[in-house]
Amino acid sequence: MTQSLHINKTYKLYIDGNFSRTESGRYIKWIDPKKKMIINFCRGSRKDFRNAVVSARSAFKAWSGRSAYNRGQIFYRIAEMLEGRKEQFISELILQGFTKKQSKKEVTLSIDRLVYYAGWADKYQQLFSRVNPVSSPYYNFSTPEPTGVVAAIAPDNSCLLGFLSVVVPAVVGGNTVVVLASESYPLCGITFAEVLHSSDVPGGVINIMSGRHDELIEQFSSHMDVNAIIYCGADSGHASMVEKNTALNVKRAVKYADQNWINPDAQGPYHIMKSQEIKTTWHPIGY
Amino acid sequence: MVSKTNIRKKKVSTNWEYSAAPESTDHISLKSNYDLFIAGKFTKPKEGTYFNSINPANETNIAKVASAGKADVNKAVSAAKVAYENVWKKMDPSQRGKYIYRIARLIQERVREFAVIESLDGGKPIRESRDIDIPLAAAHFFYYAGWADKLDYAFPGRKTKPIGVAGQIIPWNFPLLMAAWKIAPALASGNTVVLKPAETTPLTALKLAEIIQDADLPPGVVNIVTGDGSTGKYLVDHPKVDKIAFTGSTEVGKSIIQALAGSSKKYTLELGGKAANIIFEDAPIDQAVEGIINSIFFNQGHVCCAGSRLYVQESVSKEIISKLKSRMENLILGDPLDKNTDIGAINSKTQLEKIQMYLDIGVDEGSTIYQSTCTIPKKGYWCAPTLFTDMSQSHRLVQEEIFGPVLVIQTFRTIDEVIAKANNTPYGLSGGVWTDKGSKIFKISKDIRAGVIWGNTFNKFDPTSPFGGYKESGMGREGGLEGLLQYVNLY
């Protein structure tokens, strides 16, 4: 029997629920550390990002309007799909130079993190909502609401777990996201689109880009229709540029400089609250 | 034959003018000169410069107030740092709380004096300073005092640590109340403060400094540096300040974000607004008209959350606008110290010029202006209650914050249309809805992207109720637990 030739996968962007190549036609050549495999992944452009924001904005109303129960179920479904594709992600991590043990751990923890946040979908609101005892005849209550469209620069130090740790709390909380996958270890972030695609997540809710961080951070942080930016990275020049740009439209800025994504403090309802607003409603009590 | 109604007309006087009912000023104590409040003492500014705080209702000087330069701000921040490290963060939280209770009580005892000074210095009607500003300021201190020794219960699963020295910059529209909003939660959670009051309304903050002395608060826990924007800038840029809290315009807020970029300082911002107040055809019309008046003419419209855009459902727009005009005719504009006054003075000449500029723009852009026919006093800064009709969404008056007694009116047909219009500005501080139907209130409340929604009411505030904006209206909340969260690090 002749040996069957390996079919290489084309790595694409994931925008508005579609796998598309970058409109710019550019690529980044990626060679695995063992120099056995060459992958040309998309060098996403600013135009791709703008398209992704349009898609995220139009998906926001319906997604934030889904019931919390439904969002929880969808995230549980994502966990199920990742479980089924475990081996694919482990081999991609190994391809990127991680040991088998490290890779298994990264994927297992990632599935756990998805299940963890699926459970929060209908609980953080109860934790952070209140009825305020105002001293006048009014009924007054405060509840968290998603801030809107979130742009995220995924961390380089954990290409799947870190990626999910920034994206999932934002989206569980009803935001829609455009995320830039790790540049050093891009494969898992891009491949995660395949999991989403089979998980009942509406198109546009999570948009995934690959590309040069240097080139795209400016646009991610300065876009006027983005409500919050999550920046993961230790580059102080990038961090302060992101912070400066948030002034343009008073974006909410969330920074993770050197977060260890395995630590217990890398997850929790306070991460959801980073992309939430508090809304307070008043109404008179009377006849 | 003479009809009965004619006879009655003859008997009843049509003169419904109110007699003057001025609040007395002889019980207040004001010095002619105010120095900076640093480390528990009134301290002369290093460069020796002073500016006048004037009464906007008659343009007279009330007092000279010190202008803090860089060295003065530095001194105040150092005092705050020393007080933070050596005294305040180490103090038993229950004792910290008791100091804050003292401040609340001292304000309550002197509430009338503070109200009069607030109206003298800022031009707001005594009815508002007496019934709203000063009692609410006291209530804020009282509310947060109680949190000081209960912080472990505030945020589930987490404990709190104070941040350090908070630099706080406040506006001129609610001078003492904004000082209270800022100082009370900061102190309760263990921070120390350098407060920069607004240039045109520094006096009640300086009177608060006297209360802080009377309360025997440890020196340096609260410092107050008066001055203009440059004083605020020194505070924002000071390396030993750990947190900036600012209330003011979106423009200045953005410059603060830029100035703080790359530093590790935390910040909260309460910025501008352009709130939509939405009236449905099934609303209780007379209540709604009263609500519209309150939403835009409260404090001369110098309110970031003012309902400055009115959206009226088409079927009732004629009735609402006509009732609104007749109600506007009955608003009494004049002496802020008169207890009958509804509309006081515009806070400053600069602000009056800005409002005037917008009135001109409105007319130039082809909208129809209506102003109540009240008599405008000869001295001082005044603006008659104003409304504009024939507006469209792209008009500058619909998009930009005026911060004055100017209402812009548009009509709508469907709920989806009005939600789209209401959300179509960069701001998101507040919103209002008037209807008899509960489900519609919740629909609007859910779909308006703003931090505070008033259903069948407007411009209500409470220390327990979080306040703050979405989008370009700011970041973070003041009041309630969320207000406390802005002054702690969680671990």
C-alpha cells in the first residue's frame, strides 16, 4: 500500500461566521520548530478588522438579547465540541513545539475553563445586581450589562487557554468580540474557529484574526465603534499606546501583562465584570 | 344681563405675582480670603496668587481664593501620602468610619449655612441647594461611613485593599455634593485625598475643610487645593497620586486618559451626557410635563445627566409642547436666594457665552426657538428657559452637550425608532421614559445604552444608587457598592 500524502490545512480568518482569507491577500510564513511543516497563515489587515467590527456590532443586539440560560448552553456546547477535537488541538500544540504533557494540560484546562464560564452565564448577574435602598419612594435596582464590542489581543504565553481566558468571559457576558490570535503560536487560536462553527454560536459573535500584532494593535485600540480593548502582553510601548488610544472614544481598557493562565486567579466572575457596565433603573412607587 | 362668570372675573384678582422671599444670609460665616487646605491647616500658596470667587447672580466678589501651583499640589500630595502610610490605612476601620460619621453629622448641623453659600457661589436656587445638594452630601458621608468596617462583605470572594492617594477633580454644578461623592467612598475604603474644587465654586469645599478640622480628622487625610485647570493638571500628572477621579467634560476626561496612559494610576471618569427623555402617548401627560421641566431646568440645566433631548410620540406632541410652553411661563427666574426661585443664575460668564453660542447655532441651523418671557435681571448671568423644535438628529444641538436650560425636541412614531434615536450620540449617561405601560418601561430601560434610566421620573439621586455612564459618558460608577469598588484593589 502506498503511503497517503498528508493534506495540509489552509488557515483562514473567521469573520462573521465565515472562514475567509484576508482581503489583503498577504500571508505570514510559519515553520514549525522541527522544520517539517510550512504553514502560510493570514496576515490580517486593518480592513479585515474593520469588517470584523461591523460584524461584531451587528451581532451584538441579538447575542446580548439571548437568555442567560441559552448563552450558558452554547458555551457548554463549545466545551463539548472542544472535547471531541481534543487530539487535533494537542497535535497542533505539539507541532508548535510544546511537549505532549504540556499540550494535554493546555487543552484539558481549556475545556474546563469553557465549562466553568458556561456555568457563570446565568449567575454573575445575581452576584453583581442589587436592589438599592434609596431613601425616597422609588424602586431602584442595578444590573450588569455587556459593554458592547470588545477587541482583544490574545496572549502569546498561552495560545489556547490564554486565548479562551480573555474571550470567553467577555462573550459569556453578552459582548461580541474580535480577537487577534497569538502571533508566536497562532495555530490553536485560528483552529478554534472550527469549534465555534459547530457550536451554535451565531456568526459575528466571536471573530478571529491572525496577523502581526505590531501592525494591528493601533487599529484595535483606536477603532471608534469598539467599546473595550483587552490587551495581553508585556510590551510597555504597546500597552501605553493602547491606553492612549482608549481616550478617542473612552474605551474600557483591560490589561494582562504577565498573567499565568493556569493560576486560579485567571478565571472568575470578576473577569466577566471587566467588560460589563452597571445600569441603574428608577421607578416611583405609588398609585 | 351680566353673566355670572363676568361677575366672578371682576372679583378675583389676576395678580398672581409672588412677593420676594429671600433666604437670610446673616447666619453664614465667610472669610474674605481662603488659603489652601493642606495637612489639616489653611496654608498660603507658595506663589501668593489668589483669584476671586464671584456671585454669578450679581457679579460681586464673594471671597479671594488661593491658586495652587505645582509646589502647593506637591505639598498636598505629600501630606496625603504621609497620612495614608502612617495613619489612615493602619487605622482600625471602625474608627475610620466614625470620623466619616462625624463629617456627615457636622454637615447636617450646618446645612442651611452651606445651602446659602452654595447658592451665593454657584447661582443655584436655594430651594435646590437646601433640599437636594447639601442633604444629599451629608447622606453620602453617612452611607459610606458605615462601609468602612464592612468591606470584607462588599465583594464576594474577595478582600479589599485601599489604593493610596486619590486625586479628585470636581465640577461646578454640584460643588459640595460632588466633593461628598468623591471623598466619602475614598476615605471609607482607606485612601487619603487631594481634592481640587472647580475654579468658579470653591467655597463650600473650603467650608468643608473647616468641618474636617472640627471633626479632628488626622492631618493630611483630606487636602483641598483650589485653582484652575492647571492645578488639576499638576494633580493628574503627580507621580505619587495613585488614583484619579474626575467629573467634568468629556473633552477634559479624554485628555486625562491620555495623560495617564503608561502610568499605573487607576482612574474613574464621570463625563458629559445628552440624555433622551422619551414621552409615549400613553404617559400621564401632566406628570410627564412636570418631569420634562425637572429633567432639563433643574439647576439651570447644568446637569450632566439632564434630559436635554426630548422625544415625544407624534400623537401627543402638540399637546405636550403647548403644555410645556405654558408651564415654562410659570417658572420663576431670578435671585437664587429667593425661596420661590425655580431658575437661578448661569454659573459663569464663560458658561453663559457657551450657551449663547449654542442658541445662535440652533437658530442658524433653521430650528425654531421658544423662550419663556421672564424678566432677566440686569446684572449677573442669566438664560431664560429655552426649547427648540424643528430639529433633526444631525443638528449640533441634538448631538452636543450644552449644559444649560435648553431643551431640544423631536417627535417619533415607533418604539424602535425612538430607541435608535436615543442611542444615536456618543454619550450614554442617563435616559428617561414616560408611559403607563410597565413592559414598555423595561423595554426602554433595557435598550437605552446608558448608566441610569428613570422611568416616570427624572434626576433622582441617592447615595446607595450607582451613577455613571456608558460609552463617552465615563467609566466607573459613583454611589452604592460600585462607587466603593472604584477605591479599592481586590485580592
